[in-house]
Amino acid sequence: MIRELTYREAIASAIGDELEADPRTVFFGEDVGAAGGAFKSTVGLLERFGGERVRDTPISEQAIVGAAIGAAIAGLRPIAEIMFADFVGVCFDQIVNQLAKYRYMTAGQVRLPVTLRMANGAGAGFGAQHSQAAENWLINVPGLYLATPATAEDTYRILRTAVQCDDPVVVFEHKNLFGLKGTIDSTAPVLPVGKADVVRSGEHVTVVATQQMRHRAVEAAEELAAEGIHIEVIDPRWLTPFDDAAVVASLQKTSRLLVVQEGPAPGGWAGALVARLCAHHFELFDAPPRLLTSPFTPVPYSGVLEDAWLPSAPDVADCCRELLKY
Amino acid sequence: MTAVYEAQARCEDIWETLLDSMLRIRYFENEVKALFGSGLVRGSTHLCQGQEATVVGACSRLRPGDMMASTYRGHGAVLATGASPTAAFAEILGRDPGLCGGKGGSMHFTDLTHGAIGSNAIVGAHLPIAVGAAFGAQHLKSGAVSLAFTGDGSTNIGAFHEALNLAGIWKLPVVIVIENNHYGEYSPLAATTPISALVDRAKSYGIRGEVVDGNDVLAVRNVVGEAFDRARDGNGPTLIEADTYRFEGHSRSDPGKYRPPGELESWLARDPIERFADLLKEREIAGTEIVEAHRQQVGAEIAAALQAAKAAPEPQPERLYEDVIG
């Protein structure tokens, strides 16, 4: 079935289609049922599937993640929601020491088909403890797939891929993108993990960006096109595994790289990508690879300050112009 | 005590299983101590000697399909499910046919074929997982129960409270047995915990609480049996405080010098194995010679298991990369 849905509605649609497809799938989290989710992204699921399969939990993130792990061991395919990605801080042990390592520590006796969803990112004025792009906290943890969908279409397909995956997947849903509209095809084939999307083709600069930054990169591309500069925008969609090959293929055309990351640079996927490409594909570069990130500060509340914290489309365009000076 | 449990307390049909299981753990850990002394155990290891009656009595109630989660002091609990001592020794030696292929070690004994879903090295972290396993069993209407052992020290960590609360509100078929050995690592309970009866924690989560002499294998078997029946009948979880003592220090680097003089001796006088042997003699179920024959037989079994484990191959280097993800 093909429908026009928002990013927010695509979430409920994907979860609903997975609950429909497999009776072993269950969904739980704080206020996901009766309230339809803090962001109204799970509206209607409780009414459709009942309280056995769509459950509200106490405000207990450790218990939520742990319950998903245990339920998976017992034979279910749980989808668990952490309301804001920032709350990874209160269940870090369950994600990092338990969920990610269970299969390895037991030499494969246990596999955990767990999907963890969480609302991610800045730009909506939630302040320092509700606005972080938390994906980099998990980037160096083996045993987790990490997905960062930027569109309604990708959110739908990635969520379905995640639930069907036999290993843990953490899906970051960007809260500043919930209103984006897209065309959802519920019969489209499952999206493979780790496949990037070349959002826009160009031959001058390769720009790699996720979620909100991907959209700002596209905005910059429009601005630059008027100047005769054509950038290629790549959305990796998954941070683990990362589609290095897609970026390498693009660099072969452009020889210039800009990586845009929401969040501070240290210990992030953007820096790691640049390091890998420099180590293995140094000969492809005609200019020093460039990182555009948030400053190394918490996310501020004030609209003026938060806007300054987030890389903007003009920032992306400026970086591309700089790269073309080489 | 109900009539049926009085009958089982007579134990004519089960005493050999209980005795052998306790002896198996005691002798297994004697060898682990020796292996550690010879430098064959990497990292550390945490012995449960003195606490055998608690794990053996509780695990004697497990049925196929039930699940048991334990702490890093978990050799006894996992062996009590019926896991192979050879595979357990091999795991401690880091060998390929170990319980976890040599990837887990002493603190992570896991044997799904016997329902042992994991030993956890993060204090209390297995409790949300055990509760999740109970949720899985409840959801699938499998009739299974989830059993978790946990230390007295874990009653002060957040995961314990989140887990009990979720178990209480969802009325899950989980039985949590606190192995109260009176020390959280090096600290006596009174120095860290403002209540002396840990079972009182149950009240605040609407959970039934029970106290049992953890060095009396039949008493543990009875109280856990009743708790399992309630859980299987849909009557929710039970928190059981088992009063016991570890004869050794926290880990092999701890000589236990913080113990007041005479304390260890008083507990050695309540050695669960010797108490059970005395009971068998008193009740004219098995005399000294018969029990001695069991000691010899289990001793020989453990010696053979150790020999087999020592002859087992190391893991192939490529196993490093297996069972991470994908």
C-alpha cells in the first residue's frame, strides 16, 4: 500500500506493520500506548493491538532495555522505546554491557532481535538534557547496528529492517524531522543494513550528512548550484555498519570531502570516517577533508544560541566553497 | 508449609540429586582455587563455596523451558542447572569447548540448553533481564518461570529496584533469590544498607517476600517451589532472602580479613553439605558410608572433567571476530 505520511506517522506505520506481521513482536516504552507517545509517533497502536502487545512501562529505562533483552531471550522480538535519546545515559549499562555483548559473551548461544528507538537531536528548544544527538555515544560499541533515518520513507523502511533483524538495532528518530512528509510503500523490499543513499549527485564536493544535517546539505546544494557548484550529498543512513564504499565512489568523482555532523566533533562518526578515508584512500583527496560539526559545548536552550550551535546550510555552502579553493 | 511440600521435604526421591549437585559445586571450586593458584585462571574468579544449598535448592525446582540468571559468583548456579563441569572448566581455562567458547570466562557462565541464560559481571544488571525473560514467558503463555539469584549488595543498585517494580506492576512469573552472604564485596551489609531485613524491599514493590535459611537445601527447595507454583499460576513474583555465607573472600585477591574473628568458623559449622549429610543420617535416609560413596563418585567425576578440559583445544584466532553481529 502506498500512502503519504509524515516521518512521525511512518514510525507508527512501521511498528504497526511489524506487529501485524509477526505475533512474537511486542512494543513497549514510557507512554507509548495510552498517550500515543511523547511525540505522538505511536498513536493508535494500543487501540489496534491491545495492551498485551503494546505496553506502557514505568519510567525505568534500565528495566525497559533489560526487559527487551530478557524477552528476546525468551523468544519475543521486542521493540522498545527510550523517549529521548539523552536517556541513554540512564540505561547505558543495559545497552552497552548487556544488549551489545550478549551474543558475543555467550559465543552465539543468544541472539537478541531487539529494536531500540529513541528521539534524537537538537533544534526544537528542549535544552541540554533533551536535545543531544546521542548516536556518537554508541559508535564505538561493537554489537549494535545504528541507524539515523532522515526521511519518512527511510524511517519506515529502516524500522522494518530493524525489527526483522536478528541482532540489536538502535534507531535514532530525529525530533526536528517529525513533520516531514513522504511516500510510504509498505510493500517495498526490506532495506539492507548499512546501505547509504546518494541523495543528490554532483561532481565538485562530496558532502556526507545525516538526519537534520542531510536536509541542510541539500539546501546548501541548491544555493551552490546557482553558482555552478554541484555537490554530491550522501546520507549514510546507518552509522554501524558504515557504507564507506559509497563515499569512496563519490570521492573518485569529486576529490573533496565535507562531513557534517550534528554534535561536537570529538569521538564522533564524522571524524572516524575522515580518519578511515585518509588512511586507506589518501590518494583520492585534492583538498584536506573537512569536518563541520557543532561546537564542543552542551546544547543551549535559547533559540539564537541553539541556531548557532547547529551547523547551518550557509555553513555547509561556505565549507564547500573553501574546499574548492584547493 | 503445605502438605505437598512436607512430603517433598522428606526428600527420599531427590536427596541424591541435591547432595551430588552441592558436592559437584564444592569440588569444582576446589579445583578452580587450585587452577587460580597455578596461574591458569585469567583475571579473577568469585567462589560461592558455602552458598551451595541456596543455588542447588532453588535450581532443583527448574523445569525444562524455565530460565535462570545469575551473578558473576555464578559457578554454582549454572552447575546446579545441570551444565557440564567439563565445559565449565574449559570456559575458565578459556578453551574452545567451554560453555561460551572461551569468550565469557568465569563471570559469564551461560548454558541455554539448561536454561542458564547468563551470569552477569555488572551487579544487578541481570535482574531487568530476568524480569524480561519472565515477561516473555508470560506473553507466550509458556508456563515457564524466570529465576534470578542476586547478592545482598545488589539490593542497593538502581537496576534491582527498576526490575522489582516492573515485575510487580506486570505480575511477572519471576522469582528473585537474594543470596545474602552479608558482604557486598569487602563491605559488611550494615555499613552499606540501612535495613537489616533485605526482604523488606519486596513490600515497596507489592511483591511477596520470603526469608529462608540459605544453608538448608530442603528449606530453599520448599520456599522456591511454592514461589514457582504461585508464579506459574499467574500470582506474580516473589523475592526470597536466603541467609548464607561465602567461605572465601569476594574474589581471589581478597583474603577476607575484614571478617570478625570467629565468624567464618561459626558458618563453617553450618556448612550446607555437612548439614545435609547429618540430616540424611538422622532421618536414616543415607548413612556416612553412602554419603562417602557419593563424595568419592562426584570427586572422580570432577577430576575427570578437569582432565578433559585441560586437554581441550584453545579457540582458533578467527573466533575473535565471530558472533559480534550479522
